[in-house]
Amino acid sequence: MTSSHPDRTASGPAGPAADAPTRVRLGVLLDPDAASSTAASGVPDSPDLVPDLTRDLTIAYPGLTWDVTVLVERLGDPDDDSLDLLEATRDRMLDEDFDLAVGVVAEPLEQGRHTLTAQVSPVHASGVVSLSHAESGAREQVTRVVGKILGADPDEGDPTDAQRASAAHSARQLATDVGNRHGENAVSYGWRVAAGNARLLLRTIRSNRPWMLAASLSKSMSAALATGALTLITTDLWMLSAEYNALQMTMVGAIAVLAVTVSLVVGADLWERPRRAAEREQVTVFNIATLATVLIGVLVLHLALFLAALVGALLLVDAEVFGVVTGEPAQFVQYAKLAWFVGGLATIGSALGAGLEEDDDVREAIFTRGTA
């Protein structure tokens, strides 16, 4: 990622310097309570966290040089939930120009009615972990969260060599700069960032599980289903769907998907702006991954609503009545057109539900993965 540090790996026209080890900067933000409750805390009475953690990560992800920094500081207020602590960890990561950051606290992580041991956001390259119920110390927990961030999740079994290699590649992309060019516009820069971080973006989008987005937002799904049920029995819409051609149907679908995507991104304030030049690449990666995740999630929602509307049309819309109302024979293609039209309107209806969702609920559904 873009950095103000001159000794960081830079990506030029030919890529990173040949045979130069990639230096990955990991920040461990240790809450004072956690520092006093664990023997491996990085404070003067237990100085082994940095070298031991460096050794563990070097063994786990060969070919990388790990630069571990431990900062003992209060992450947030006592009443902060896990998402607040995760955001505080990420802010400190940007402030200190780390490539990854892990916050370590002593108290349990609370998110709504759930108590978590860890909260991880791969797209933010950050995570926070609690030691309150952990079966191991800070070093092991930080290593575990780093694996979750990089896509080698130890909770899913011992990572294979291929998974470790992929995780190391993701860390390398996080640590490698895409240089700024004088006078370059945002689109051109965004394209270069996407090309330079392609595997990282694909892994991040996959880890966000965009296909689960709609199911995680109950208000949006309820509004979509209610809209679909109402529009399916509206005869005026039968006539419109019968008259629309392929181009018009495509526009209905595109407008529906775009409306919900914009509603989620803008409504939950998901689009970020870099606070300084050193953050530009990381924020650009985050925005690209966010937009792609939401867009895929909304496309999946639209397809699901189309299929639901098609089943409803075949079961509930009488063929003879449909023919009388529209003047068209009630063939499968006409039912499919009606279902596509109803699915598009239902998708737009979900945008109304998206406006009722809490911002934290949207961000949690898109970005974070909690561990109970």
C-alpha cells in the first residue's frame, strides 16, 4: 500500500525489486488491561512478544520480512462494542502506516446480543481479539487474527501450503506501493490500484461473502418481499411487462441494482476519503472492494427476487386472466418478463428497507467476521 516510509517496497513499471524481501509492517495495539493480564504482552516484564511473533509469522508465511510494533494504549471507551474497537484499531493502523493491525483487549467483545472472542475485517486489514476467554496468549491470538485477515483462517482447519502461499501474496500486496503519478485522475489511479492488488481484492471480496448480504439485512429483505408481493398482483404491471422490450427490461434491472447499491453505500457511509496522501492506496482498495461486494450482493438479491417472483407468477397468476388483461398469450416468456419486472421493483423496494438499517448492521454484514 502507499506509504510515506522510504524503505518500503515500491512497485514500479517492472514491479517490486527483484529478489528483495517484502517488508510487512504489523501493528499490535495492546490495551493496558490486556498487557497486565498476559505474560506475552510486550511490556518490560515480558519482552518476548515481538521476536516470538516475528518468528511465528516468518515460519507461517515464508518469503516475507515481518516488522512487528507493539503499542500499549487504550483502544477505546469502556462501553465501546467490537465494531467501535475495530474502527479504532484501523484508525491507528492508518495513523502509524501499518500494513495490518490487531487490537488486543482483556474484556469480552460485545456486539449487540453476542459476545465474541474476535472481530475481523479483511477489507480493512485489521482485527481485534479478546483474551478474556482465550485458550492461549496474546502471541497466538494475534497470529490467529493475522491468518484470518490474510485468508488463512485457522478456525477452518490447518491452512494448506497453497493457502499459506496465497496469504503471503496478499500480505505482499498490502505492503507493496502503487506510486502516485503527477496529475493522474482518480479513475486511472483506481485502475492501477485494482490491477496491482487484483488477488488481494478478489480474496477480500470473497471473504466478505457478498452472496449473504441480503440475508443479513432483515429490513431490506422484508421491504423487498412486501414490494414483490404487492406488485405481482397489480394488473397494470402485467400490461407494462407485456409491452416492454429486452432493452427496457435490462434498464429496469440496471436501475434497480444501481439504486440499492447507491442506497447502501451512501446510506451507511461506506465510501471513504483518504485523510492524507499516504492513505490513498489503501482507501482506494477498500472502496473498490466495498463497491464490488455491495454490487455482487445486490445482483444476487435481484436474481433471488426474480426467481421468487417467477415461482409466484406461475402459481398465482391465472393464464386466462393474464391473457385477457394483457392481450398476450400466457406463455413462459411472458411470465418471465413479468417476474423480471416485479423482481426489479422489489429490488428497488429493498432500498427503502436499506434506509432503515442501522449503519453498524450494514457494516457488520458487509465487512466483519465475528468469532464467538
